[in-house]
Amino acid sequence: MIEDIKNSAVSVIAGPCSISEDNFHELYQLASIEVRNSLGNLQRAISGVRVVGLKSRTNYRPEGNDLGIDYPLFLHNLSIYRQGGSINDFVMMPGIEMAGRFAKETGLIVASEIVSPLIQVPLFERLLKDDNVLLWNPAVSQIGWHFLEMTQFLKGTNWKLGLKNPKWQGKKKYDANTAMDLTSMEKAWLGLSTYAAGFQDRIIFIHRGVNLAESGMYRNMPMHESAKKIKQITGAKMYFDPSHSYGSKLRDKIVDGTVEAMKMMFSEDEYLYDGILIEAGSSRTDSGQHITHNELQGLVNSIAKFRDIAQPIEKTEPRPAGIN
């Protein structure tokens, strides 16, 4: 029975890989998606949307064609910082401006990847300090100091911090601190959370698959057992990112694979995954791994047959500075 499960409700965060003036209107289409709950009543199905204006890449191309609409002004703000300017001198980036506008108009969670905390996050704070925000790390950047910088801006807000797992699995060794065999990836993933000291209750781990020799057609093979280990050790919420696991080659498997992942149990009274971070709609980047809005509707309909779909959370008053 759903009522016997600790985390029966699934939070769904969806949207394009990167935001632009071409697909901004799609965010409002996502906000209007509904699903019938266990009582048979219609409710909103999407808790939040992806609004990513600056993209991380394994390989950097200075022309920035695949780095998002915020890239030119990111370089501009970086120059201001280098020349001794302060965050008050930064120019607002268009992707963050879109995020602020959408959050104010809908109340939904705004979720975004953060490539450079000291350049991007102050601008998020300028526009979205009192809104519901989830900021996560790029999988290509697994440096703990990245999170230490980000947590400085969590003070006085209700923002959440998403921690994606590193891309490579590495060797498995016994870890005395956890009394468990952990791969290099699992140990690094767990270690990242220690840099968010004092904000552990705000952390959401995000599993986006791992690059293995035996990954086959997966972009990154899902390692659900790794997700279980991290959840067992930390007790934190765990989201699944099927877009970066299945990728463009297995795009047609994304919906079914996500449904199966949402059925996985962590214990007798708790599901493994608390939410989904998925790419949907159209985008200038990584469009091959997006599902359509119709497919997203089918996904939430399928999940609603055995789990609740979380409704958007109400905006809450920010916490006073210094209170964790």
C-alpha cells in the first residue's frame, strides 16, 4: 500500500538540457502537465524545471557554441572579477533572468547546473533568494571546494544542493569509515557531501550513471547498487537522471527504464529513488537524449499507477542567515 511507504511521492524535475529564447515557452507547458492521483483527482505533475544557461563540457571549445546562452556574459563577469570588481558589478545573465521570471510566475522549483559558483550563484541569489531552487554540480567537475563555495549562498535561503556522481567507477576498496566496500566513484560521491557541512539536510544525491568499458549503448550505465550504498550511508534523498544514463542511443528506453527505476526498493518500506531529473522538450544541446512532452506525460501517468506524484511545493519564508 502507498500509505505504508516512507517516500511514496516522486518529485519530477524536467526540462531542456539548456535554456534559450527558443525553448523558454516550453517551461510553461511543463508547468501545466497534470496527472490523476490515487484519489482520482487531477493535480500538477511537475515539481520543477531545468533552467540551465551555462553548460559544462568534457572538452572546452572557446567559441562556446555548446556552452549555453550565458557563456558570453559569464566571460564578461569573469573579466570584471579579474579586474577587481565585486559581485555587485556583475551583469545579469539571460538564463538566470529566465529562471527568476519563471520562478516568480509559477512557484515551481528552478533547477540549474552550476559551473562557476562564485560567478553564477551570486546572480541566482540576486533574483531567486526567496524562491525554491536546486543547484547541482557538473559530473565533469568533482571538486569538493566547488560545494564549499556553493554552501556559502545557502545561508538565508531554502535552496537545495544536488550532488551528481563522478563519471568513472574506479577500483573497489574497503572503507573503514563506512564498514563497506566502496568504489572510487562511490567514495568520491560520498566525500563531496562532506564539503556541505552544516547543510546535509539540503543535499539531494543525483545518480546519472557511470562510464564503464561494458556500458554498451548506455551513455553511462546505471549503477543502482551504488545509489543504494550512498543512501544507506547518508540517509539523504536520491534522484535518478535517466537522460545521462540512457543517452541518445537508448533514447527509446528512457521512459520504460525510468518507470522500472521508480519501482526499485531501498527497504521494505522505502523506495530507492525520491525523484527524477530528466531532459524533456527541445534544446540546442544534447537534443538526442530528450523525451517529448507527450512521453513525459506518459511517464508520470505510468508512475502514478503505483506511486504518488509530488505536487509543487509552496514557497516558504527563507531561513535567517546563519541558521542551518
